[in-house]
Amino acid sequence: RGVDAARAALREALGAFERVAPPDAPLYVGYDDHTRVFANDALFHVLAGRPLAHRRHDLLPGVVTTEAWQRELAADLERVPVIVLGRGTYHAEAALDAQAGSPWLDRELQRRYRLVAELPDYFIAVRRDLEPTPSESPGPR
């Protein structure tokens, strides 16, 4: 896959995020599968220009895959209205070589957030307890 395709996918995901995220809301960018992590997506954070949702922006294998770290992150995500999850297939070959960790965070994110955009490389999700954005609101009755 070429640089132009990766750039277009990132641009599309940034646009989808901006359409649903409140101004200046902190940002968490993770993966749809936190049991096996190979690298993080720091570029998304930089381009979005949002404050970090967690004190550590690096998703290191062997750290983010532990339940203790995942619970710490989940506590920080209490204040995060919108999250971005990269598809686990982004680093599939390398991640498959990693030892599987805890699925706790993935289950917790599914419980707390609902998908609002499913893109080729990313998912955008908003907290279930927030009101829908105007584009999601039902039309006139």
C-alpha cells in the first residue's frame, strides 16, 4: 500500500473524528484489538492537535497488553467523548508474533462506546452516554 493511500485514509479518519468530537476534547488513539499491539499511531495525535487522553501516548507491547495498564487507561478515558481505533490489521504480521495479552480493555471500550464511523483503516466511536451529534439525530417528525 502506498503513501498516497495511507495519507488519504488518515485524512478521512481525521475528518470523521472532527465531525463528532467536541472542540478541544482529549484524544485517545488505540487499536480495535489491544491484546496484541506492535506500535502506536502517534501521527494521528500530532495531526489532530488535541490533548492526550492518557499520560502515556506510547502503546508499547507488553505494557498496553496488561490488564493493569488497561484499567488505568480506562479510568482516564472517563473524560474522553470520542475515541479513534485503528484496525488491528494495520500491523497484523508483527502483532501476530507478539504474545496475546488481556482482552479487558477491548471489552470495556465496546461497553462504553458506540461506532459512528467505520473506515478502511480506522473506527471512530463516541461514548454511549452522550447525546447524538446533529448528523446522527433523527430528522423532523
